[in-house]
Amino acid sequence: MDWQFDGEDIIAACRTAFDDAEGGTHNSHDANYLTFHRFPNFRHRTLANSVR
């Protein structure tokens, strides 16, 4: 995973292992996707308003 600050957000690129139509991966270490995530206004997040 690699991440950085983008204004008030955190953005992250993650290696992700996921079963797909082509058989997926042999184990979770063999990532077959790269996913992008944005955590908006992370400084204002609490457990009460987090996504679960």
C-alpha cells in the first residue's frame, strides 16, 4: 500500500487479491488488482461517523 495526503483527504493505492472470472489468485500475497481509495476529511472522522 502507498498513501499520501491530498488536501483534507488521504488517498491510497493498494495491491488487492480478488477472485475473478480468470481464477483469481493462489493466495492473498499474489495480488491481481490495484485499487484506489480516498478517505475524505479524515481528520474529522470518528468511530461514530465511519463506514463499517
